[in-house]
Amino acid sequence: MNRSNLRQRLSINLWRTLREISPSLRRAVLAGEDQRFVSHHGFDFDQINYAIKDMIFKKNLRGASTITMQVARTVFLWPQRTWLRKIVEAYYTVLIEILWSKERILEIYLNTVDWGTGIRGIEEASKKYFHISSSHISPSQAAILAAILPNPHRWSPTYPNAEVLRRQKRILRDIEKMSLLK
């Protein structure tokens, strides 16, 4: 699937190439969502183990989806959470990791991720929340946008709660550790 077909399928008018998106934002999303993105092959088995242990010991349930898994779900699959969808998601994750570069995966993720009701993709989120292009996002703005990603319909970057601010602080601390994908 080429970029124009993908843009058309997803009805995205504000598509940005990876190079057009602020380096701070790219790093913040990796710091907040998938710190081992550049080194794993679609599955972060450490995070999967932690999620399983939390489930077994009835702690807070949390996800272990990588950026690649989220791209598979967003681009190719239906939204309902079922075991069948998880199996098909794993299949697409393997294919995506084989066929696409990490840069392409991250670009598609940033342009398709849900940043709140009616806000799809980084350019739309940047304009909605900060009234600027995603190419001009500051490290602090990038970190707060990345901080809401686990729960974009409940959390807000413009009215952040204590949890969002805690996540932003951690992301700002971790942001420099992240590789910059061109």
C-alpha cells in the first residue's frame, strides 16, 4: 500500500512525513509509548510479561502493545477487543516488521494515532491543542502530547491531571535516551 492510498483510506488530510514532525515529538512518543521500538521486532516480550504478571496478581491491568502492534490495529483491523483481533493483530505485526522500515512504521503511527475525540494524527493534535504545526512542537508540548496517548479520551494536554503531569515529567527525563529516526 503506497502512502497516497494509505492517506486516502484513512481520510487524513494533514499527513506529515517523519522529517516534517518535530524531533522532540518523535522522541517523546517513543519514550512514552515504546522505549524498545528500535530494538524489538514488533513485540516487547518484557512488557508482555509484566502485563501478564499484573493480570495474574490482579493488579492494574495495562497494555503491552508496541507501536507496530498499534499500527496493525489502526490501519488494518476493527476496534473491538477480542482474542481473534489480537491473533490477527499479531499476524499483521509480523508482516509490518518484515515489510516496513521502523521509520515508516513510526510515520504511519504518528499520522494515524488517536489523540482525542475527532483528533486523528499528530498534525491535527498539534493544531487543536497548541495552534501550531507538529514541526514546531517544543519538548514540553511533545511530552504532554505523548503523556495522554494511553487514554486520549479521558486525559487532556491542555487540562492535565496529576497522572498526565507525572507521565510528562518521566517522558521529559527519558526523551534524550531515545534514538532519532530520520
